[in-house]
Amino acid sequence: MTLLNHPVLERICTQGCQHVLHTIDALASHQAVPELDSLPETQRREILRELEAIMAVYQRSG
């Protein structure tokens, strides 16, 4: 399964941009993110990169 299709990533994204931005901030500052607690650190970092890439698309288009 690629991270782009990871259920947790999809769940975070379906909650809207504000939730995604909050999750990015929390991950970047090493705060707990309940949705990701069960994942290893390497996957949390990968999800952070994916979320940042997703939001970059919105920033470029807006």
C-alpha cells in the first residue's frame, strides 16, 4: 500500500484543510497526533511529507 492510499492519510484529508494544517504543525513539532499514535515514527514522517505536498498544491493554486 502506498502512503497516498493509506487510510489514516485519507481520513485526515477528508476532515478539511484546517485539520490537515493542524496535523502538519503537530507532526512538525513532534506533538502527539492521536490518529497516528499506532504508526511507527518513519510512517509518521512520511505522512507529514505527503500532507505537506498535498497542501503545497493548494498554496500554488490559490
